[in-house]
Amino acid sequence: LIKIAMCCDGQTINAIIDTGSQLNIVNKHIWKTVINRPIDIAKSISMNDTNGGEGKLQGLVQNVPLDCGGA
């Protein structure tokens, strides 16, 4: 797994990069304390894991500014 530090509105988030994933997922605590943007709970998506299991993700947060490094 690739681990990097990213910034959202000046606050650091430790991220794990999955190059094969089609989704960006964040836990509820990070959403509430760092990202702090509206969530559309009417949106949901099903996802499959590498072991063949399936789960349902509830909620969509859009337009989250993330920075990784800089020049």
C-alpha cells in the first residue's frame, strides 16, 4: 500500500492510495473533523472488496480540495 500525507484546507490527512480503486473513501471522523463539507445521504453506491464481498456506502461528499506535495 502507498501511504502519503495530503492536505485538506490546511489540515493533514494520512491517506492510503489504492491504485486499483475507483472510489475515494474517507471515514466518518475525518469527514466531520477535517473535510467538513455537506454530505448527500440520498446517494449510495455498492462496492466489492478484493475477497469478493460486497458493501454499501451511504453518502456522497463532492468538491473536496486535496493537495499532495507542491512545487
